[in-house]
Amino acid sequence: MAELSKVARIKREVTALKKQYKTIDKAHKMNAERLIVRAAYQKITLEDLENDLDEKGWVEQFQQTDKCDPYERKRPAADLYIQVTAQYTRVMKQLDAMLPKVEAKTTDDELLTFLGK
């Protein structure tokens, strides 16, 4: 099977996220849809960056000039990965906050009753 394009992967992720967040109320629906598209893009970008970092590593040899010795530095892709991860986490928290609050179920479990005494 051929690898899907980035656009196709994003569309697939949008569909999955819409299913996951389908219970968001109508008042938040428009904002949620925008956040879902953003989160899908970020997730696919993170996957691509992860593949690049796995392939090429988090550090690289860098040389400022011919007169200086090369040294190891963090690759720009590593910084991007860290930034996008933070952004993705914030977007997902925003989406989770839009979900309806679920009340804790009361249980008459004998063990819980015993432990509560």
C-alpha cells in the first residue's frame, strides 16, 4: 500500500477527531472544528518530525567556519518538534475542556463500601 500524502493523513485525522469530539455542544462546535483541523495538522506534522528525528537524530555536527572545529548541536527539527508538541498539547486540552462534564457514577460495590468504613 502506498504511503498517504500529508493532506490525506490530515483528513483522516480530522475525521477521527470529529468522531472523538462529537459530543461537544453546539455553542462550542465552530471553535471545536477549527481546533480539530489545527490539532490534526499538528499531529501529522509531529509524526513527520518524529520520523525525521528517528532517521537523522536529534543532534548534528555543525561548523561555523573552516577555522573552527565542528561541534554537536541540536537540530532545528528538534526545536520544531518541541514547539509543535507544546502547541498540540494546548489544543487538545482546549478540546477536552469543551466536552460535556461527566458526573461520577455512584456504585454500591461491596469492596468500596468496606474500604470506606
